[in-house]
Amino acid sequence: MLTNYISYRYLMKRRSFLHKMAVAGAATVFMPYLDLMASPNVKKVKITNVKCVRTKIGFRPSLLVKIETDAGIVGIGECHHDENSMGAKDVVLNVIKPILVGQDPYELERLVFKMSTRSSYYGGNHGIPLHAITGVEFALWDILGKLADQPVYKILGGGAHRKSVRAYCTSRPRDLLSKDSCQEFAGKMKTWGFTAAKVDFIRDQNWERLDNRMMSYNEIDRNGRGFQNVRDAVGPDFDIAVHAHWELDFDSALRVAHAVAPMKPWWFEDPLPIAYNEQWVKLTERSPIPILTGENLYTRDDFRPFIVNGAVNKIEIDISSAGGLLEAKKIADMAETYYISVATHNVAGPVATVASAHCAATIREFAGHEAFMNQAINADGKSCNGDNAVLGYGVDLLKDGYLQFNDKPGLGITLDEKLVKEKYMVPGETWWD
């Protein structure tokens, strides 16, 4: 009996200990949220206005969004480009603004669901409506971070896995078949601090190429030789991704994969048309190199068949198109359960690039974040800040091949509105309409 009693007492103490540790562990995981909810501003903040302005910062148009609150805190976001940003502006002003005004920004997930439902008649949860929702969601996170006095990457999903985010440069040599051109390319990459790049495969650079998805033996041979030139130039410690822009049929994709395999690509991106089907599974099973897709997918529903059916080795999320930081994090977490690593696609302006980097910092199995040269350097080829001056960031956004954080609350952006208005606002646009 005594033995049983001691065992019972030990068991109860052990259970009590484990219970306390579990509670402590949960508190640690959710501490950012507990701190946020303990803020004196909780339940006292209301959204008072939603404004936007069309800009062209960099090489594509985008829509900047400003959300104002009665606490005097402002959130800044950026909607992914459409041809002239008019589509996103229409959705923000006519669908989203009436939903948000008077609402509590802490109820972010409910508000995103509501925006998604109301904008469905604009084209469902894809394309321009989702671009608009995403930019607004960025601004909401900016507000929440400022209310909590924390950077977004510290309160999104329980905290960050890294303090800076590895970037890869999307660029290419002037001529992949020229060893001198590839050496020039390698020199620029290393000068700017990059340790990885994504390079378009060799094909005629005109839209007529899409009329035929089959590649000739000569085209495939040229790609094999061209990418080997790149590998020889950059050396073994530099990652190279091959980008095919959804242009190939199954047979051509498989042959290109074998042709470039000797130079050990990081991944082979978008070899097949965007929509999921069983050929993606077959290609991934037979390819000698990792297969990746995702830049033209949007939410978890789009990524799910690729992930659960083993149709890719890696995924690439365009966070500025995915519906927001929270949805992108959910996609990444789903991929992680299948041991699939995540990269990010990014052709956005500086505000969305910062927001995307905050999310990338919270993804455990993270490969790299896309950056273009105009996001990295000025025309003089020396500065690493370029158009990012609009951010009022205090540090270079991109330095030594990594996206940096300044650890200011929210997204860390102090938008230089004077500079935006004078240099980047679309002609004829009304300031903060």
C-alpha cells in the first residue's frame, strides 16, 4: 500500500509539474499575443479612415494604403501591382473601406474574412481583390505592431526564426553562352553581397514563344551549356535557381531538368503551366533536381494539392498576393508539416517588400526572399538603398545579401510622404484619396 501511495503521490506531483510546465510553455509561445492583449489600448482603438494613392516606386505600379485610427496610430501597406493600380484602388475604396471604418484592428482575421467575402464578386479570392486585401492587411499588422510597441515579426506566429532574411537576386548575365558575360554577372552578384540568384532559362524573349511549349534539342543543349557557364563563374558556394515561367510541356521540362542538373540548381521554378494536375507529381518524381512553384498561386486552397500530393519539392509564396501575412504564414506552416521548404516571390515595391520580409522571418524552413536590382541599388550601382529611401527606414533594407530589420514597432516604416508625392505619385492622382 505504501509503495502504491508513494507511486500515486509521485504521479500526481509529476502531473502537476508537467501541467505547470505546459502552461508555462504555452505562455511563452503566446507571450507576444498576451502582451498585445494586455495593452491598455485593447478594445479602445477604432479605425477611422482608409486612404490610398497610386504610385510607381521601382519598375511597376502599386497602390499605397494608409489606415488611420482614433488612437492616432497609422498603418501603412502596399497592394500588389495591376496594370495601373486602378483595380486595387476600386476595391479598397468601394468594398474594403466601408467594412473597416469603425472596426477594431485587433480583430484582424475576422476583418480579412469579411473583406474576402464581400469582394468575391470582383473575382473571388484571387487576383486584384486579393491584392487589395493583402495590402490592407499589411497596414493592419503595422497598426498592431505599433500598439504592442513591437516589430511585426515578433508578434506574427509566436516570433521569428531569424533576425535578417537571406535574399536572392533575380537577374541574369547579358549572354549565358558567353563565359565573359557570366564572369561579369558573378562579379556583380558578389560585389552586392548576394549568395544566390534566380536566372531565366534561355528562350526567345518575346510573347510568341508561348505559342509552342515544346523545346528543340538545340534549345535544351544551349540551356545546359549556359547554366554551366553560370556555375563555373559563381563557384560552388553560390545558389542558382532556374526559372522557366510556366512555358514548357512535360517532356521539355524533364529534358531541361536533366540538361541543367550537372550544375546542381537550387531549384527548377515553374516548368509547367500554373494549374495543378498529376503531371506535376510525375515531373517531381522523375526530375533529378528540386521542382518549385507558387508565384501565381494565392491561398492555402491553391497550394494544398501541390503540397499534399508531393507535386513539388519546394514552394514559393508571393506574400503580397497571398491575402496577407497571416495567410502566408499558414501556407508555410502547412508546407512544413510535409517537410517542404519555402521561398518567397517578390516583385513588389519597398513597403510590401518590408512586410514580406517580416513574414519570412517567422518561417522556419525558409530558403530565400526574392530581390530585384532596382530594390537593391541606385543607378550609380553603389548604393544598397535605391528607391527604399521612401521608407524612412534608418538602415539599408538590403545589405550584404540580406534583408534587414530596424526593430522599430510595426513594419518599421516612417513613410517619406513628401518624397512619394514629389517623385513617385502617378500623374493626375489625388493625394491620399
